[in-house]
Amino acid sequence: MNGRLKRRDREKRRKRTGTWLKIRRNWVLYLFILPAFLYFLIFSYIPMYGIQIAFKDFIATKGFVESPWADPLWKHFKTFFSSVYFSDVFKNTVGLSFYYIAASFPIPVILALMVNEVKNTRFKKLVQNFTYMPYFISTVVLVGMVQLFLARTGLFNQIGALFGAEPTLFLQKDGLFNDIYVWSGVWQVSGYSAVIYIAALTGVSPELHEAAIMDGATRLQRIRHVNLPAILPTIVTMLIMSVGGIMNLSFEKVLLMQTDSNLMVSEVISTYVYKLGIQKAQFSLSSAVGLFNNLINVTLLVLVNKISAKLSDTSLW
């Protein structure tokens, strides 16, 4: 027994020594990694210390440590779940999130496959530039454009007037909020998201296409049986990451698009947390709501990752 323990200790020491030797030999590589490591440590991990205020009756003058613990600890979560706003806020967040993923996820894949089939290099670059540029428009400017286009005297109503249609207040109709939010977002990010799939398609071996042509495959058949399987791991990985952040809607965009008439369908968890924490100074309650939101994201990420690993052998870990 003592001999086994000694052998284990020796093996552990060898592993530690080997690890430190590798670090010393490749210290330049670790030096390059250091800024990214410090970034995530300072801005992602250290702030997690503040999560405790979700379980405290936080008092700003007393700070994190001296603020009393809530009684019971889940008091603020219970307050949120029993709130009259909970069902509407949760339903709006989930509904808008799934709608956005369902609309925005397949379009970059389709766009990448279409761009990849373009043989004219100049036209191909032109299409990429035009679809890529909207990504660099700030959220404030994008919402301003949407408001101008959909205003009573905006572009859409001007076009409708040519066909005898009456002016429509698009932004005042709560039934159109989700459509406006989603499809303006699709227009903005599709070109940028397609770049990842275009890069993956460049790695497809020309020999596979040559073999498919020799077998008499049409262009659509080559897209289906050669291109799609080649980028499928990338598609699955991006889908897992998208589902992992499903509850993290663009806070700025939703807030800027909110009006008194569409508040019932536009109030989501992120805007609700902002109003509780910043406007009403209910820091503990807003932290509890934010923590609940993140727990859902983590749960979905782990669940979808496991399902993906079983079905396609592709996963994040």
C-alpha cells in the first residue's frame, strides 16, 4: 500500500515538473496568451464575486461583504417568480429569442453557399462587401434607420402611397415588434456570420467536386452532398453557441425600439433588469433576475452540446 502511494506521488511530481518545463520552454507563447487571459480574468471572472448580492439585501453603503444575507436566501428569486411581470417578460424573451435564431441562423449558411458558387471574383467580392458592411452600423444608427423607414412619412409608407395604401404606424403596432426586431437584425448580421461558413467552404477539397462531376452530379447535388457535409461541424458548433446565448437579446436595440404601445411584447429580461437595477436601484432583485437568465443559458448550452455530441459527434467539449 505504501509502495503504491509513493509511486503515485512520484508520478504526480513528474507531471508537475514536466508541465513547468513545457511552460519554461514555450514561455513566449504563454506571453502572447497572457493579455487574453488577463482580459477574461478581470472582466469575466472577478466580477462573478458580485453574484452574491442576488442572495443578499444589498445596501450600497455597506458593500458586498457587510450587506445582510436575504432571509430566505432565494427571497429575490421568489419575488421575481411571483411578480405580475414574470410570465410576460419570460414569454417575450423566449419567444423573441427562438424567433431570432430560427430566422437568423440558416440565412448566413445559405448566403455562404450562394457566394461560394459565384465564379466571377469581382462580383463575389462586391456581394461580400455589401452584405458585410451593415454589421458595422451601430445599434443606435440602425434603430434610427428603422424608425425613419417605418415612420408615417417614411420610405415604406411612401411606397405604399404609390399603390393607394393608407399610412401605417408600424412601430406603434405591438404585433409587428418581433418582426421588425428580427429581420432588421438578420439584415445587419447575415453577411458577417456568413464569413465563417465561406472560410470553411474554402477548405473543401476540389477533388471531391471533380469526383462528383465525374459521377454526373449537378451543382445542387454537389452543394448538398459535398459542401454541406464539409461545413456541417462548423454549422453545429455555431448552433450550439447560438443556443447557449439564446436569452441574451440585444438590450440596446430592444430598449431603443420600445414605445408605450408595444411595451407588453417588447419587455424582455435584459430591459427588465436595467429598469430594476439602474432606474429603481433594486440591485439584489435585478442581480437575481440576471443570474436566473444566465442559468437558463448555461443549462441550454450543456443540454444542446450533449445532444449534438450524441447525434453528430461534434461538440464544444
